[in-house]
Amino acid sequence: MSHDEDSVGYMTSVSRPVKGCAGNTGEWRIFRPVKDDEKCNNCLLCWVFCPEASITKDTLEIDYQYCKGCGICEVECPTGAIVMVKEEKR
Amino acid sequence: MVSFKDLPEEELFLAGSTACQGCPSSLALRIAFKALGSNTILIVVASCTSVLQGSYPLSAIDLPLMNVAFATGGASASGVVAGIKALAKRGELEEEPTVLVWAGDGGTYDIGIQSLSGAAERGTDFIYVCYNNEMYSNTGTQRSGATPLGAWTTTTPGGKAQHRKDIAQIMIAHRIPYVATVSLAYPLDFYQKMQKAKSIKGTKYIEMLAPCPPGWKFPSSQMIEVSRMAVQSGMWLLYEHEDGETRFTGATKRMIEGKVKKKPVKDYLEIQGRFRQILASPEGQEAEDMLESEVSESIRRLQGWVPEYI
């Protein structure tokens, strides 16, 4: 944390918003969601229900850096396009 | 009619927070921010959300945010709203921001009720969202005023002996302009109710059932499914109260009208671990019946039924 003039001048403890404030939360994952593009019908349910905001709306790509592997997308996918696969040893 | 395509792509809740896997609060914050937009001031009452919004010097929420003590949700909002009014009077604001208070059931049902009641009585212009996970999840799952009958918590090891209280009805009794209940299984209903709350002036109270995977003891992947089952079994009723009238909405409306059959409460109890003790005990059937009658009593009350007192 740099102490620039502004932060010293105000002497406040203001946090700044950043992706991954808990680190690369993808490391928490035990099961990894894998999406089959052929089965996907772009219904956007996985995007809406992702608690971690780890799926992009336009391409429905999964951000494995932050996806915690909760598995909600697999359960809610109506076409079975997302399957949870066990993570291999890192 | 709003569809998923109409929801904004912008994420104000940033990925990589400290929330548990499948956390209902983080999902609810995402949807709420999509409805309210970036001109919002968030006040977080002590709860899990105080943790998952990030620790200094980093934050997972891309909005002005204030962490406040347990009992001060309504009081802090009153202060912020007064500040906004003063700035607006001096002409320093182009557009007045929406003030959103985000509190758990502990900070609403038990500890925060007096400041919330005061702010509602003064008609403070803000939205109060209670994400109700029916226990003090942040401190290790103790019982709260929202814990339903029969549920296990660390302080009710054999199942809670009392019924939960109905705080949405207490808020309706404040004669505030808008009260609504929402469920995460119906995100468009949630989104529209948040937008409606934003458009109304005065105190708005929205309550959401937040099934907590570690607290309620079910797999994180089942979070939406448990939310849906709560609504389908009647243990969580979706309605909104406006202009002195209560209307059932969405899935609950279909259930009340008889278009969809109500599922037994037992189906909801069995998919969670917190009711395992009571269901296995000799009092299991009695607790189930009491919850079933709690559901029908709540429905009758919302329909305008006046109990006959002797």
C-alpha cells in the first residue's frame, strides 16, 4: 500500500474495489464446471445464478481464476451443458 | 416483461470475494446492484456481508460503502439521507443516490429492529434489505428470532421450540409505502421488486430468504433448489404490499390460485440437515404439523383473515 499525498492528507481508511480481494478464489475449487458449447442454448441461467460473478454474459465463459466451484450452474442448467469435473492435483 | 437479457452486464459485486461457495448474500448483492445501478450508497450492517465485502485496503463492492454496527442500520441510513438532502439543497448533487441498507436477520429481527422502526416511522427515504438466513451464520449459526420451529442451531441443539416472527408484517404495520418478500430462485421477481422500490419515495422494506449452505447443512450446489423449495412448500411466501393492499406474486400467486399444487413442508425440511434432529425425534411429526399450520395461518393472514379472539 503506497502512502501517496491524498491518503495521508485525509487520514481515512478507504478501501478500493478490486477483483479478487480474497486472492485467486479459484484455488478453493474441488470440482470444476466444464461447459459443452454444443448443448448450451444461451438461456443465461448460469450467468444469473452465479454467486461469484464468474461467468460473462455475452460469451458465457467461466472465469476459472475466481470460480469457487459451488456447482449451482450445473444444477440449474436446463440442458445439462455444464458438468462438474474433479480438479486434478495442482 | 423483463427477461434475463435485459439485466445489465455491469458487475458491481466483483469476483473473488471472501464469501463461501454458493453464498446467497453475494448472489443477492449482484442482482440488487443490477437493479439499482451505480448511483447507490450501500450501508452494511454487521453480518456475513461485512466480511465478504472485503478487508482493508481491498473491497469486493464497487460502490460507496459504509460498515456500521449491528443496531444501527436504520439510524445510519437516516444520517446518510440527511447528508444527501443537505448536499442537494446546496446544489452539489446532480442526481440523488439511492441509499441501500443490507442487513442479516440478526441485524433486523433482533438487534436492529428499534433503529429500523424509528427510521420507518420518520419516513426516511431508503431501501432496507434483510437477507434472512434464519440464524446468526457469521458467528457460527446460533438461533435468531427468524429461526423456524424445529431447526437445529448451536444454541437449539434439539430443534428450536418457538415459532419465528413475521417481521414483514411488523413493517407493514408501520404504514410504509412498500414491503416485499423475494426469493433467489426467482431472480426476475427480485430484480423487478428492487426497481420498483427504487422508484418509490419513502421507506421500502424488502426481505429475502437466504439459504446458507454451511449453516443449513446442504451442499452449496443446492442453494437455488432450497430457495425454490421454500417457496413451493409455502415456507417462504412471495408477496408485495403497496397502497394498503397485499398481493401475492409469482410462484406463490400461482400456488394460492391453485394453478400449481403446494408441496408438503416435509419436502423442504428433508433437503436440509438442520431439521434432521427434529425429524428423527418422536416430536418430528408434531413439529412438521405445526410448521404446516404456520404456513396456512400465514396465508390466511395475508389474505386479510382476521383471527377470532375469544
